[in-house]
Amino acid sequence: MKWILEILVLLALITISNCNIEEQPMPSILCDCFSRNKCDIIKEKADVIHFKCINYYLAHTYQDRWYKNISGDALNYILSLQREANQAIESVGRKKRQANGNLFHGIRKELRTLSREERTRFYAAVNSLKNNRIGNTNSYEALASIHNTNALNAAHFGVAFPGWHRYFLFLFEQALRRFDRTVTLPYIDTTMENSLPNPWMSNLWSAEGIGNIDGGQVRVGPFANWRYQTQDRRYVPLTRNGGSGRDYFPADCYRNIIRESRNSRILEPLAGTNRNLEACHNYAHATIGGTMNDIDVSPNDPVFYLHHCYVDKVWQDFRDNAKSVIGNDFEFDYPVTADIFHQPNRAMGNLNEFSNSMGYLKIFDERITNYAPSPGEITCTRNSDCQSPEFLRCSSGRCIPILRSSSSPFGRRKKRDVEYENDEYKSVMDSSYQNNFVIDGEADVSQWAFIPVTLMYIRPMGQHFGCNPVRNGSIDDNNDIYSNDKTSKLWDYFKPGVDKRRVSDSQSGATKFFVQSDGISYKGRYIDYGIIDTRQMVYETVAYVGVKNPRSGSATSYVSVYDLHGHVCQPRCIDRSSKTLFYKKCSGVIKVTKEEPQMYGDDIAEAVRYRYTYNFDGNKPTSNYRDIFLQFVCEYGAEYPWKDCSSV
């Protein structure tokens, strides 16, 4: 019977798909973006550049891979909205500015300061848009589709960014008001969430708020169980993966931006990272994750409009300051740019009735985009000052979010006003990650293949983890058994990092490193994570990342690894010319083919099984690292991650 078992196991292994993984040069557009944004990564967060440049590349090359065309029904609908909006702008432009009661729309307020009736009416109007059919789509998705194709370049990565989105928000508000004339678009000031131990535990992300942010599919709240079309009659669920603990919009960004008086100082390509309006807005897209993390479909999550309404408020606060400095000329402060998509007289991407510079018109400031101050901007003395007893409370002079229950991402917090307690929030280690498994517009896991990657962590020096040695019967509080930095000979072999920002996301020392693949030859993104023990001076683990299955032809992807604190890891590819196991620096761009040797699985279980060498003498399988093509080294040095991207 033993020989029968051996044959069955061998047959099972033979059926694993055969392929070869080859390193590829980094596309020049991607490398050029990384090179232009070179910075001191000890002071800046490299993952901000990572997010920006990947999306910049995908936007500027979208025609090289599958993309969804905007339907004729959607275009006609948008055209009707534009004409209605433009008539309104022309109408209010002919009238002298009057009191707030005569604003074209009402004053935009922070979502949590709306009355229960106002929030209910806003949610109902959004759902009415979603349920209103237009040909093969609906009003909501028709509007969302405009944030795609030509708008990928024309609405991002340049000086047209705030004006394009300001006009887009106005169209969305117009669409809502077709169903309820009392509705005004609110904003969410997520800088208030920055005060929490874990921002995702705010009860903004609850059934009473705007639905769960963690747990993958949005299953509670006003947009529960939403889906959107990727192709005709092909749908994907609305998802969020926000349990990462990162900021949504850094508070220092807001403070730095509103102090400036010239748009060139806060917009691409000249603005510094910590005062760059677009770069600061990117945090929420990456941190909320899921649908929001995909630039061309992100408006399918209503959080997009709430977040961008806050971004517009930040720009408005900046413009108010600019007006006080340079006078009425602030309206004409459209920065000179060489980018053809952002020229002032060029029609807005996919919104051809309006030019880029028209998004800067002061008529928006005077009659359309008036904002109430956020509770996050005031000094409070009592809970009532925060204007939102369901969502906010006063603590040490600041309005901060009430926490939702830690027992469930969908739970209701007990009604009590206490300082944060250990049982009120969870570690970011407690959240999983839900992918949408969309490739070229079709959501199906069978289109994916999974490859193993090795993560090598080299810890920075000078960190302590509360693991003190005992000497002569007494605890030595000055030392740590995991941080014997000065005497360890290990550093003779491994170069310790100089960036001493803490990496761990839990008291245990465990943290997540995210592994991401972006299609170069196909449209698709996959994100997962590996667990690292940051106490160790050197630690290795294996994670698995999805790429397009090469059964129908080779697939090229860019694979990257980063942590939650701004660090990006260096890719290494196996050197097949070496007689020993050796990895050399490479770009992270790989091509997966069906050729031998086999290096992927059709599912994760198969990829795991492939990683091991098997025998039949009663011993356990042994790990086979030689066939893991990619290794990422996370060493926290001062070297810019993409310094040599043009030569590897």
C-alpha cells in the first residue's frame, strides 16, 4: 500500500502548474517617477512615494491593459448634470453675493454634526442614486465611471487636482439634489481619528456611522452589501480593509497647507510631502483600502465623496488665507505647468464642458463651497461643544471620536464617557485583508496564481521590548535580551538600519509587512501580508502574493513590500547562475510563464505544497528556498529604495 500512496502523492505534485519566473526591468515611466521624487527616507515616508508612483504609472499607461469604457448612457447622464450645474454657476455668477441663506447649496458640515434626520436624508439620497437605473448601469455608478480613463491623468498628479475634484463634487451634489433638494454634501474630518490608539476603532466606522472599515465587505451601515459593475452584469462587492492603524489625513498636513498662500506650494509637482494636498489625501485611499485603494473605481465607495469633500475644505481654508495675502488675484493663481493634461485652458478629463482653470473660479468659494468649521478645529470644554454626542466627546480640550465596540467591527459601543481602556480597541494585528480578485474586469479567484516571497527583516539598533535579563537575582532594566546591540557579533554580518522609528504594531513585537502585486500586462492588484517578529535582530518569513495565472499567456507584475510605518523593502531576485542560494538586487518586476521549473500554485495551498521537498521515509517535508524567486530585505537603512531602478 505504501507504494500506491507514493505514486498518488507524486501524481498530485506533477499536476501543479509548471512555470518560470523571470526578472524584468522596471518600466521607464515608473522608474522616472521614483527618481523625480527622491528624498531623505529617514525624514519622509517612502510608502507615500510608493503609492503615488505606482498609481502614476498605471494612470499614464491605462491604455496598455484592459480598462472599462464609459458607456454612452453614463456620458449622456453626466452631460445633463454638467449642463444643469453650469447653468447654476452662470446664474449665481450674475448675482451679487448675498447672505448664507441665499447660497446655491447649503453649508457643508462635518457628517457627524448633522442631525439624525439630515444624515438619514443624505444616506437615502445616495441610495436613491444607486437604485436609479440608467441603461445597463445606475446613476451612482455612471458618475463614478467618470473618475476613470482620461481623468486618471487629468485629475491627478498635477495642478488640476483640486479644481477637477471640486467640480466633480458639485456634480455629485447636484445628482443628490435631484432626489432631495434639502441635501448638502457633508465631509468627514478624519484628522480627529488620529488621536485614537487605532483610528479604525472610531465609531464613525460603525452601523450608526458609515459602515465597517475592517472585515472586507461592507456589511453594515447605510451602504451595506453594495456591489458595483466591473463589466456588463459582472459585479464585485464594496470592500474596505482599514484595520491598519495609519492616519487617514495627517493633521500636520492640514496645518502646513493652510499657512501657504500660493497653489504651487501645495500641489504637484513642487510641493513638499508634508504640505502636498494630493499626497496628504492619498493616505485615506491607501489606509481605508479595498475599493478606495483602486484609483479608477474608488468613487464606488461613498466614503470617496466624504473624504474628497474634506480635501476640498482644506483647499478652501487655504484659499481663504491666500485671499487675505494676495487679494482677489487668488482666483487666477493657476500654477504654470508643463503637463499637457493640466494646462489651464484644457477641458477637464471626461468633463469636457469645463476647463481646468474654471475649477479655480471664486464663484465656488462665494456661493457653492461654503464650509462649517470642523469640531476638530475647535477647543472644547464640554462634550456638547463637539456638536455630536453620538460620535464625538471632549477630552483635554479636543473633540475626539467615541470608540466603537471591540467585540465586533459592526458593534455598538457602550454608552459611557471614559478614557480609552484596553478592552475598547484591538491591535491592528487582529484584522485580515480581503481582496476583490478582479483581473481585467472579472472577479474570480480562478484567474489568479500564487507565488511565495521571502521577507527578511533586519532590525534597527537601539530598540527594547521589555524582555530584561536577570543578573544575580535582579532584573536588569537597562538591557534587553533581544537588544544586545553593542556586543553582538551578528552586526558584523548584517548591516543594522539607522532609521529607529518603531516598527512593531503590538506589545508582543509582532507586525505585518504587506506584499502587493500590480499588473503591468493586466489590470489587477493583490495585497496580502506576512507576520514579522520585530524583536529578532534578523527574522525571515514567507508570504504569498497573487498574480495573473499564466495559463493563457505570460503575465508581468510589479511586486513590492512595505510596512505600516512608511518603510519600503528592497527586492532581490534569485541568481540562477550561482551554485549556492544567492539573491541579487532587482527591480521587483517579474514575468510569470508556464515554462519549467514550476514556481507557483493555482491556489495558496498548492503554492505552499510546492515550497517543500517531500520524501516517504516517515520524515516531515523540508522547506525548499531555492525555488522562491523573490526575496525582500527590510533593513531600515538610509538608502533610497529606488536609487538604482534604471539599472536593475
